[in-house]
Amino acid sequence: MALTYAEIQKNRHKLTPPNSERAIQLYDIEREAFARFTGQFDELEAAIGMLHIGDQVGWKPLVLIHNKRTIRKYEEILGINIREFFPDEGPSAERSIGYTIAKKIGSFWKAVSGELKSDELKAQRREVA
């Protein structure tokens, strides 16, 4: 589904403002991760993607998107701890449907731990949509 021009503008407005110091920090992490990396490049690519998306959404949506093992693997690749490196919630966190649902039902950690059953999440998703 394509976004309207107004929706794109709204999303653009919410992005983290450009900051040359942070951009250099992200670039340095990316270069160091690339230099140290051995393995399948799809893992490096995904870790670098998480690095850039994390500034926009924060670490809480990331832990809903990825499982613990994947987070640990990407943290190791990047040499960061997402809870220390990213804000809890970034300016575009609400674009994560799972995170929005978890916040609305007030059970973020239950959603992360898997305590909320799929049927409960589906019902909540219908209400949010």
C-alpha cells in the first residue's frame, strides 16, 4: 500500500533531526563492524539496518521486531548494547504496529516475553486498526 504525499511528509517530519556527530558515530560503528566481521553478509547487512532504524524507533520496538538471540547477535556484530545506545522510544516508534499495540494494551513486557497469545494480539491489532 503506497503512502500519500501527506503521510510521507508527516513521517519525514518525525524523523530524528540530522546530527553530524551522531552520523559520524553510526558510520564509525558500521565501518568497525564491517572490518571485524566474518560470516554471512546477510547478517551484517541486517545488523547495520538495525543500527540505522534503531535511532528512529528506539530499542523497545526493536525487541518486539527481533528475538533475544537475534538482538544479541546484532549487538555483537555492531559492538553496541541497544538499551544503552538507542532511546527507549524514537520519534517514529508508533510506526511499529506491534509496539503501538503493546503500548495501547499496557503490556509491553508481556508482548516481548510472548505471554500475550497470538489471538489476543490479533484482537488488539483489529481495535488499533
